[in-house]
Amino acid sequence: MIDVLTTLAAAAPGAASSGAFNGNFALGVAGAGAGIGLGLIGMAAAQAVGRNPSAFGNILTIGIIGMALAEAIAIYAFIMALQG
């Protein structure tokens, strides 16, 4: 799977001639991962509140912390893409 991704990244228009990953690819993968992570956190929080509505405050706090950590991954990838 990695070989296919490296081949596609090297053959993409505007890709570096050396065939190395560029910052745009890393940013796309990190953005997709962060989006999936945020969706999973939101889904789990909604299910948890549905099962135990009295724990809403605790679940909200844990959900916000988890979402902030997932967003941090995308921000780190954005910084790496700017430097690369």
C-alpha cells in the first residue's frame, strides 16, 4: 500500500522530481485523520450521553480534550508542510 502511495505521490502533477513526499501529501493525510478522529470522538460522546444523560458534564469535558488533541495533529502537520 505504501509503495502505491509513493508512486502516486511521485507521479502527481507538481510533485517533487526526487519522488519524495511533499508537505501537501502529509497535510492531506493528517487532515483526513483528524477529521475521522473528530467524528469518532463526537459519535462516542453522543452515544455516552445517550446511555447516561446525568454524566453530560464529564463527557463534554473529556470530549473537548480529545477533540483538541486530534486537532493538534492537523496543526502539527500544517507546520511541517510549511517547513517542507
